[in-house]
Amino acid sequence: MKPITLLLAAGSLLLSAQGVSAQTDKPVKKDYWNANTLLIPYRLPPAPAGYKPTYIDLDGDGDPDILRTVTANGIPVQWIDDDDDMQYGDLEGDTDNDCLMIDRNRDGIYGGYGDLIIDWVGEDEDGNPAMQVVVDNIPEADRMKTGNGHYMWVIDTDKDDVFNYVDWNTFTLRCWIHNGISDFYEDYHGKSAFMKIHSSTERVNDVRMNWENPFLFYDPDNDGLTEMAIRFCDTPKIVKENGQANSVLAGSIDWASISIDMDNDNGPGNEFDLDMTIRFTGPGFSYKDQKHINKNLRGLPEADTFFMDARWRQLPELLYPDHDAAWDLTFKKGKWDEAWFTYDEDDDCNRWERVELYQPLDPFKVGKGQGGIDNNGQSDPAGDRGEWDLDNSGHGQLYVSPIDGKIHLYGAEWGCWRIDQNAKFYQGMGGIYDGYGPKRIETEPTVFPTVKYTDTDNNGFFDLMEFDLDGDKVFEQRISMKELGLDDRCPIINTADMKYKDFLDLQSQVSDAMWKNAEKAIEVAKAKKLNTKWYALMLQPKSTRERYHYGFWLQFYLYNDLKDLAERTNDKALAGMIDKAYLQGKWELIK
């Protein structure tokens, strides 16, 4: 790492040796029209009219390599012409293969502590995709802190020219700004990818690697929206030495999650609607062999002296699993200790990255960091169903249980569904982010119904459901397949062999079966002279989601109504048959 004094000296020497034109002393005529307005700052605000840039020819080829100017609010900026197409008279660099350095603290150093750098890397001659990297340098006083700064690459695999979103008024990276519910300005939509670590590059051991490495977004139906997201993490070891907190990456993925829009119901105005997440943790797999080359990665060598840490400008490659390799690396190469699963039962998650995971903690405690299943502040305080396979005995496989007709995590020892029947505690994009948090933006419930699932015989399948429907934290109702002599085993779904369409088909089959069983339950209830018109609101499902949602609740209400009828008539045989019919989805057993 070059001392700051050397960077200053280098810059001054270049100016004195190469200086060909300098700032004019003429009075400023007019600010840029969108300077200091309340409109969205989509672009770098140019210098006031009349301001003359400074040009520097670093390589002596007769054209400028450096353009120095200021923004509308007076912040000094410097462009590096990495693709050698800059000309005298240009007012700014280009955003196809140049580097922008912003001297946020106005200390005369464009690539030092406290500065922001955005570098565009163009698609190379071999068709390797364009990229953009943001290097968000921390103040020098914060070198011993952790979780600060950004080193973030965005890969433009869908060629839409959308990368990181920078607030050009404040020169900050704003990854969570969005329009409406979930139309994010950051490139999370379509087929895209990014790599990110909350650190600055001089504190990272190998800048070819990253922490979120990568985050992959998939668009299997080519509608420009994301139907599946895979997140890989190489969790850094924090080593405090030489006066700074260093992030030491191992080159191994130890955290992998797969999130899926199970019914493909996203669209304009509902851009993100992921429904299910499977997450693995453990030793994982090495990604050191996952090399990605772009011949434009290497920046102009003569400009290296402008950077406190120029290693990321000198890279021959980046190391990360790509869209094609990710699935098999997860299921066929990864070595995992645990598998977690969360399903968005109230369908109110519009988060960009995943249905955030419930944790295997207290079913009844509520709140961020409070020790309950919603302990993760990014999770829904109510409305989701979490399941946990704490020895990864099921390897992330799934099954559709007869116990409730839903998709479950094979091998999970237990699970918990915190019911939010009407999505009253609406999650949306999740809150707690820069500009929205740090607290959840949604209301947290104080009381709620809870369903607990347990695999009592440790065969990989749930056989016991317990219900706390009045919110008193006591499970007053239970249904046990084992106690009724029923077989809880069912076909196992090998997730490793599935494609996105297979997940769509699975959800469609589950929803259709749920609704068909609800129709059978209605006929049984009618035969027992129960008035099913009380539930007319649920009798006209209009989507895959509604067949699933209303199908489950119709069966549950009618099951309990029938049980109530059996108790009122003191018909114990009927009561037992109702339990067996409900737990197997075989309503025809009730005569």
C-alpha cells in the first residue's frame, strides 16, 4: 500500500510535467439543472458551465489519459481513460471502459482513504461480460472497524447496462433504493450477478475473491425479472494486525442458499416474489478453480500510482462460481453440516435476495435479536414456516407430506409456522437497510397462532403437528400420525436433479392437490349437513397461490368443524376417522 504522501507527490508531479490546460478563472455561469433538486440523481452531476477540465497525458501518446474536473457541488473527480479513446475537449470520461475516482474528502487524493471509485470494465473481444466495480474506501480513522466500506463487482450477464446504484448527490452506494414495492435500482433483476464484501480492498487478502461470491440471479423465462437467486458466501476470518481489521478469505464457499419463486407470479409492480429458501452451511467447496477472465480487467498501468491499493486494477481474473456451475457445486461438490428451509406462507416477501430464514430458536419470542425463530432482523416477524435439518441427513431434499399437503424439508427434526393469515404484518422488501432501518419497517405482532412440526421417530418425515391457535404460548391441540397408526413416509424429491420448471410443476401439483382435497372436504361437510357457505370467501381461488392458501385453510376449518360436530354428538368413532382422513388427505374415509 503506497503512503498517501507519495500519492500526493505523484499527482503533483504529473500535473507539473504534463499540465496542458487548467481550470479557468472565469465566473461560473450556471449549475447543472438537477443539482440540489429533490429529483433522483441518476447521473454524475457535471461541473458548472464554464469550468475547464484538466487533462494529463500519462503515456505520452498525444491524447489525454486523465481528465480532472469537479461536480456541480464542487467535489473533485478524476477520470482514467482505460480504453484510450479520450480526447481534449471532453467534459467527462465514458461509462464503457473508464474509471471514475471521486475525492469525497477533498484532500487532493482521488484514490485514498474516504474516496469512492467506480470502474467500468467493458465486454472483451472474447465476449466475456462487462462489469463494474465500486471501491468504497473508508476513512483512515476507521481502519480497525469491521463491516465498513464496500468492494463490489456487478457482472452484466444480461447486457442491460445496469450496475450498482450510486447516489450522485452524496456519493454513496445505495443498494436498496427501490421504486414501489421491489423495483430495485441495483441490478438484482433478470440474469445478473454481483460479488461484495463490506470492507475496503487494502484490508482483503486476495481481491480476486469476495465474501458474497457471488450472488446469482436467474431469469429462466427471460422476462427481465428474477425467478431464482443463489447466494454463496466465503465467510472471512477477521485478523486485526498492522493497525487495521483485515478480512482473510479462504477461497471456499461455506454458506449457500437457493431461493425460488415457486409460482412465477412476479411482474411489474411485484418484481420480487420469492417463495422458498433452502440454505446449507458447512465446509462447502473450494472455488479457486472457478476462474473468470476479462481482458479489460487490467487498468491503465501508468495510473496505478493514483490508488492506495491498485491490486484490483491489476487483476488477470476473478474467482467465483457462475450461473452454470452453481447448482452442481452446491449439491454435488458441497459438503454441508446443516440444511435450513423457509417457506413464505403469507406470500408477503418482496426481498431481493431470498425469503429470509427463520432460525431454530424459541417459537414464541418475537423481534430482531430476541432469540425467537424471527431472530434475524431480515426475516418476517410472522407468516413464514421454518424447518431445520441440523445434521443435514436429508441433504436438502424435499417431500410433500400427507400431514398437511405442504412441501417440507426432508430430514428436518422440527419446524415452526408462525401464522399471519392475512399478511397483516406485511414484510415487503424487509426494511432495516440504509435509508429504511435499522429497525424493521413492518409492525411486529404481540400474539399469533403457531404450528409446530416434529419428526418424533427420526425417520426424516414429520409425524406430529401441534397447534397454539389462541396465542397463549401453549400447544392446546395436537395431531399425531404415529399415534393413529399412520405411515408418515412419502416420496422424496431429489432437489439436486431439479430445474426451475420442476419447482414450478411441484408447486402447481401441490396447489392443485390442496384444492382438490378441499373440494372433497366440502362434499363431506355438506353430507354431514354443515353449512359450507360460511366459507364462501375462500371458494373461488383465482391463482396457484390462492388454490394453495385457500385449499389448506378450507380443509383446516372444515376438519375442526367436523371434529366439533363429532364431539357435540359424542361420536368417538367419527372423531378418530376425521383425524385419519385429514392427516392423509383422504376425506372419502369419512362416511
